[in-house]
Amino acid sequence: MIALEDWTPRPAPAPVTLAGRYVAVAPYERAKHGEALFTALGGASEINDLLAYFAAPDFHSAAEFMDWLDAVAKAGWLTEVFVDNVSEKVVGMANYMRADPANGVVEVGGVAHGKAMAGTRLSTEAHYLMAKHVFEDLGYRRYEWKCHNGNAASKRAAERLGFQFEGVFRQHIISRGKNRDTAWYSMIDAEWPALNEAFETWLATDNFDPHGQQIRSLQQIRSDLAEDI
């Protein structure tokens, strides 16, 4: 970990392309990705259920969804899309947001996994690549995950990926006209080497049987590595 007396501000996150074994992370472009992303997230019939905890209006068309992505971009969100390396189709998205380069802090949010990536190696690798970029390329100290405290799926995902639960900010914001208590999670630079090793071990081909089922869970690998220290 960098001594604080040696700390200097880091660059703000910028659009980036990250290549993985199973998935690629690429900067969102409206003309290139908008329609495909809307479809991947379920289209008009399913996207609003998937994004029920987003502080966003319901979307009735791809154009409305793309207009919203344009609006949050102006507010500082940096949308990255996930592309399946086999099908070459867009399968989901996440955003770098609320970046604080002076202190080396950034949040991953606006996370949405379409059915083609949910619960697969693609989702794990996509978040591994985004975290790796934050710590190793940008040199940040802290990577945050925040979600509605009622969003059990998001909380499980954060914990599985290795984010540490820090507490609940009660009455944090008003979202869709209702109170939102926000659960806060983070990982920090001192934890990254062990988290990185766990991700790489989990993603290795020998951690999956011929049917593509994991042999050891990500949580089990982290536990085993901790016992070896």
C-alpha cells in the first residue's frame, strides 16, 4: 500500500477497453451499443423489472433508455458495456461513477446484467476487469459498491465479488418518490492482491468441470487463500 505522504492525485477514469478470456469491457457508444444493450436487458417488456432499483424512470423504448444514458453521462457516469467474446453480443453494463481522483476513490454502479451473462463467468470476469483497472491502471485506493438496502441480489453480488460491507446510510436519498436506505460496500488497495489472486484462480479453466460448473466458489477460494497465509 502506498504511504500517504507519497500520495499524489490520480487520473479520473476515462473510457477504456478491457479484454478478458470470456468477456470484453468497452466504452458505451449510443449508435453502436444502445439498441443492443436495451435488447440485452430485456427490451421494453423486461428492462423495468431488471432495473427496478435504479433511480430512473421506467423505459418504454430504446430511445428513452439511450436518452437516460446520455443524461447520466453528463452527470459524470462513465458507462462501460460487456460484450460476450463468443457471440460478440452486448450482454450488460456497469458504470464508473462519483470519481474522486484527489483521494483515489471511485464507485461502480448502474450495474445491469442481461440474461445471457447473469450468473456466468462473464459477469465475474467483467467485474474483475473493472476492479483491476481501478487498482492497477489508475492506482486508486478505494473501489465502492452501493445499492438500495432492499436489493438483496445486488448485496449478494457485492459480497461474492469480495466487497466488504460497511453499513447502511439510512434515509440516504429519495428514489422514485420513496425513501432509499443505501448499503455501502468497498474493496481497498491493500486487499486487492489477494482479491486478484482469487479472481484469477476462480476464472482459470481448471476450476470448471466439462459441463462448465465451478469446482470451487469464489468465496471458498478466498477463504482457502486466507488460510494459506
